[in-house]
Amino acid sequence: MAVDMTEIKRNSDWYYANLDSLLPKYTGKYIGISDCSVVGVFNTFSDGVDEMIGAGHRPGSFIVHQCVDLEEEKKRFFSRMPRMVFREVSK
């Protein structure tokens, strides 16, 4: 099954455009976003994906994203980067 990236991008763009209003309510939580609105709040990424699919959202029609400020997101991304590069090189 091919996933249409259009909805993923649209929901992701909405998340970043609304991050300032989302942070006070959802900081640290994983939020499920579909049709450009928060439709679920979860403690883990896995719980979010499982519950979104269980609620009838098809893969590709939603995102699950941890609600953190951009600086925190950058730190997490770059702290994982060496491991990701190492794994690719070591295969």
C-alpha cells in the first residue's frame, strides 16, 4: 500500500504553524494530528500510532509527533545523527 505524502506534509505543516499554541497544553506528550487538528494525546509514539490506527485513521492520513519546542527537537535530532550515520556505514 503506497502512502500519499500530501496529508502527512499538510498535518506536519499545521503542527509547526501552530506549535506556539500547542506547547502550553501538550508539552512532552505525543499528539495525533489528522485533518489539521489534534485528535489524540498519547504517552508514547507507539501508543499514538496504535491508537490512531485503532480509531480508524488510515496510515498516511495522520501524524504522531512529540510536542516539544524547536530547540529541543533540534537537540534530539542532532544527538541521534551520529548513531544513524554509524548504522548506515556499518551495514
